[in-house]
Amino acid sequence: DIDVHHGDGVEEAFLTTNRVMTLSFHQYDEKEKFFPGTGDIKDVGEGDGKYYAINVPLKPGIDNNSYHSIFGKIVDRTVDVYRPDVIWLQCGADSLKGDLIGGFNMSTKGHGDAVKHMLK
């Protein structure tokens, strides 16, 4: 999930199972409580789903270069460790620069680069 909000609904649906692994890159600020206020790095799943949820909380203002320096390393390591059969990528546009709600500074090229990375 690469949009500006935490993928809380998908994470919640699979929180206690090891059949689906969730990975969310999102804006998070403990003090400001950016909606939905979830997705702390310590949130890793529960029961059989423990360590099947990965949250990558990011500060407002992240740009393409900073995002991709983090994104590629985390995605590649996650794929190496979990060896998924299927990857589903959620690409909300609210992480684009100028969005009235989100605080990221990503461009459409930045989003496209994330998609290209996943396709390889």
C-alpha cells in the first residue's frame, strides 16, 4: 500500500493470519495523529499473523528520492523473506504533491517508479 494513509482496513482483515502479509508505506506522526492514526512501526500483527504486518511510517514531506531509497530496500527484503505467490499493490493518489489532505511530495513519476520496481 503506497498511498499516504495507513492500509488499516486490509491490515485489520488479515491481522491474525499468516496467509496474507501486509506492507504499508504511509504518513504517520504520533503527535499529530494523521488519519487514521494507526500504522506504528511496532504494529506487526497478532496471533498466527504476528510478523505478517509491516508498517513503514513516514514523516510528511517525503519526496521521490527519499521514498524510493526506503521503498526498494524494504520491498526487496520483504519479498526475499516471505516469498509471496501474489503481490497486490494499492496505489492511492493522495501521496502526490499538492494533495489537500496528505503531506507527501511525490510525483506521478515517483508513483510510476514504485510500480516499475514491483513489476521487476
